[in-house]
Amino acid sequence: MFATDNTVMLLVDVQGQLARLMYEKEKLFQSLEILIQGMQILQVPILWMEQIPGKLGPTVEEIRQLMAGSAPIEKDSFSCCREPVFMEKFDALSRNQILITGIETHICVFQTAYELLNKGYEVQVVSDCVSSRTRENKAVGLQRIVQSGAQITSVEMVFFELMQRAKGDAFRQIVKLIK
């Protein structure tokens, strides 16, 4: 089971025009917005990545506005793990459980999940918070991620797994988010 004090959320490359080409983009953006707000309520840190923002553009406004007070980490590699600044910030959090979100499932999300798994971390990919330009590439990406040893989860599963109990202020806030 994932726990709030051992989990970090990773937001991968939801930027520019590419993000607008994703399969079921409206559902993707809505799910990401809910998950980000929930992680903030549960005080789970979020590491935010951007792939070559000078070329692909910044994170889409719907997501970027929720990330006020933090800055994205730039990368040019497909896997976040190949970016020294990411690894430095990730290691500083001293957490072993990673929730991966973002685009594209079959490229950057897959390669990041694969490398984190090979480094010994527990990885869950939030299925309603990842996408690719085609449904097929999303499906193949998720399949390869599972074959590599990660687990698939969803926004609601994440929330209830992290909270573990139906009580308290955080629980009430999360329930409002998902209803």
C-alpha cells in the first residue's frame, strides 16, 4: 500500500500543442486537475517535468495554474531519471513510492517507470492521468509498464489507498473533489 509519507507524484510533460493532441485530452486534463488538488490536500509532493519547453511550450494552463509556487524541471531525455536535476530533487525527498502521470504513456511515462522500477522503487501509473496521441499507444504503454513490474491505479484508487480511513478533514475535501 502506498502511504502519504512515502509517496511522490510525478507530472510528466503535459505541455503545449502536444498535450492538446492526446487521446481523450479533456478527461486527461480533468483527472490531472483533481489528482493534483488531492495530492496538495494530502501533502504529497509533486515533481513537475517539462520536455524541451523552448520547443514544445510550457505546461498547459489548466495544469500550470494549479502548480503555483513550484517550478517545472526541464529535461531533454525521455526518461525523467536521465535528468540529473530530477534525480537530485527526487532523492532529496527520500520517498520510495512514485505515482506517475503525464504524457506520452508509451514514451516518457514508460521509460521513466521502467528506470524507476530498475532502481528499486515502487511505481504506480495513474491510468486516467496518462495518455498518448492514440488509444493504441496508450494501451501498449500501459501493458509494457505492467510487464515491467509497475502497477496501474486510478485517481480514486490513489486517494482511498493514501487516506486508508473515511474520516477527517482531508477525507471530506477529497470526497468533494471526486463527486
